[in-house]
Amino acid sequence: MLRFPPEFQTVISAFSPAFRSRVWRKAQTLLLGAICCPGSRTVCNCLRGLGLAQEKRFHKYHRFLSKDKWSALRLSELLLVSLVDAFIGPGIPLVFGIDETIERRWGGRLRKRGIYRDAVRSSGSHFVKCSGLRWMSLMLLAPLPWLTKGCWALPILTALCPSERYWQQRDEPRQHKTLLDWAGQLLAWLARYTPSFHRPVYLVGDGTYATYELMGRATACGVGLITRMRLDARLFHFPPARVAGKRGPKPKIGGRILSMTKRLTDRRIKWSEVVFTEWYGHANKQMVITFGDAIWSRRSDQKVPLRWVLIKDPEGKLDPVLLACTDRNAAAVDIVGFFVRRWRVEVTFAEVRRHLGVETQRQWSDLAVERSTPLLLGLKSVICLLAKPLFVTQKIKLATTAWYPKQAFTFSTILAAVRRQIWAAGNYSTSPQSSQVQNLKARIDYLEQLLVDAAA
């Protein structure tokens, strides 16, 4: 059977505290199978890829997802520590992205399944619905050693967000937890485990997360929440200083600031030219920005102090964007740079579907469903951790072809290098040692099986 090579043992052993000894052995087997198998990520296919197709007690590996006791939150904590130690240098801010995705699945036994809008296939004029499970994922936006620019989104913690119908149809009905409720819980988890790193922490989300409640909670937790806001947001000046001897209550907010729509054409506004090395796929994009501090308020009990940044394209090809950050000490250029990293979250969702088999698993019990998809999402982060020692020893090379000259490393290249190292350490065979001829035949049969599975 295949095993992890020695250079991977340090990375893998970091997750052992989350399991008991017997469960830890099954976890390593399924992790190895999920990395090496080319097809769907069912438990049986993972065992087949490792040469365990004749394992009579195969059911014990199914119980790893449905019955064994281990903590996914503990795994996320260990994964966070490993990623920060491996990829984020000392003193560099921690930037996280948050977003939700739909895992398209059908089945009457999926109790938490719902009908949602398909954001990938829908547009402003075309609405597409799909059946599936809705997940909210928290990812570390980290610059990796093999990247010359930009970053990758590495999943850390993923939560299943059922629809309102599920909460109403329970035997014991409960109040529906909205997406913002789940986002608040992920934010609280982030605020709990990041203070030990002693550096600024930022969470980047789209306009869905621009709410008073979530931004107020981020301010209380000490996390800088960066979101996109509407241009007509109600922003006010801070209250003026109290006049000595003046009676009466002190005002809590000042006057309304100049609207963002008027700022775009007002000649009195001072704009700063900034060149961003990466802007949604464009290199060295020149933009102009202006910023300030304000209070976002709608009612007397809803007041959030923030720093706003207005972005305008000098060429006029892109729509203006208004960003807000709850950390008023953050530089405006950093706020924009951190927000641009958010698009890598969507890339990760596409890559885990294409290369790691998300939406191909077939678990039906509630606990197995809640565990399988977060594990497959976190598998991308683990593969990047395994690839770091290979990159240091120059064992990762660009897989160029005559028709596709790659100039940068992609996740498919990293995954292929990790697989190749595992197969090489196992001598490209999943059979026990015997005669030289039998070993050669076993290797040929195993390689043939991999090619057939990949083609299928």
C-alpha cells in the first residue's frame, strides 16, 4: 500500500492531536487516497486507488465520516497554525476571505438540502435555481513561495448553512440561522484563535456582509472587516468637540458627508494615483482613490465607525467602487489590495470541484455530509503544505507543452507534483514486495488502472 514519503511526515503529524490512535490511522489512509485517486472522492474509490480494493473491513473507513468521534474545529485550528507558520512571515497581517458556495446535489435523504440561486450560472437578466447544499467557507489569502505575484485562497473552516425550510420542518423547530448569523460565528472563531499570532487580522467579504450587526461585531472582536458598500450609504461626520459650558446632550453623530456620487465629479476632491500589481487578472492597473473616516448610521442604535475608500478608474472603463473597513488605522492602499485578493476565493471553489472531487462524494448520513465537503475543501490547503518542501528542494517543475507554455504554477501542477512524490516513494506499486518480475507487473497494472480511472 502507498504511504506518505518521509518529507511529508512533519506536515501530516501536525494533525494527529485531533484524533485517537485508531482513528488517526484511518484518517491518514483516507487522506492519502483522496490525494492520489483521480476520479470521484468516494470512500471506495479512495481505497481502490491505494490498492485496498480487496479490504474486507472496508466499512470501518465509512465509519470515519459517519460515526467516529473527532473534532472538525480542532482540525481547523491546527490547519490555521500550520498555514500561518509555513506561508505568512512575521509581522505580516493575516487576511482572510469569506464567501458561500452551492454544492449541487439531489436526494431525498439529504435533509439539509435546499433550492438556491445558482450564482455561477445566473446573471442580471437570467435567473437559475439549483438543488444542493449551501456552504460558507473561511479561507486564508496567502502569498505562496511559488507565486511571483498574487495569492491563493486556502480553506480553513467551512460550515453548512441549511435553508429556512429545514429549520421549520425539524421535529423540534428552531429559529432560522441566516447567512449573517453563520458569518458572525466564523468571525467569532477567527477572533478567538488569531490573537496568539500578535498581528493585525482582516476579513474580506462582498456586499452581502456589509451590515451593521456584522461590522459592529467585527469592531468588538478586533477584526478588520473589509466589505463593499453602496455608493448611497448613509455616512456621517464624527460629532464635533463639546463646547465648554454648553448644556444639553452631546450629539452622537455629525452632519452627513458629501455623497459618493458627487465626489466622483467634484473638482475639490483630492485623488491619489495608485498602481496595483494585480487587479482582477490585470497587471499594473492604475486607479485613483480617495478616503476618509465616517460613521455609518441608519438609526440611533446603529452606528459603526469605519474608514471608507472610494475607487475610480481614470479610463472610465470600470464602475466606481466604495469600500469600508472597520479598522480605521488601516492604510487605504492596503484596504484596496486586501479586497482585490477576494476573487481568489471563487477560483478555489472552481479548483476543488475540478481537481479534488467536490460534488462527487455520495455520503447520506447527516454527520458524513457535514464532514466530507469541509475535508475536501481543506485538502487544498494540506496539498499546498505538502508542496512546500518539494518546492524548496526544486522537485516541482512547470508542466509546459508545445501548445500551452505555462509561466506560473497552477494548482494542477502542485497536485501532480505531490502525487508523483507519493507514487515514487511507493515505487509506483501498491502490492507487497515479492519477486522482481511480479513487482514490475504490479507496477504496470497499477499505472494502467490510474490511466483508465483518469480517462473515465
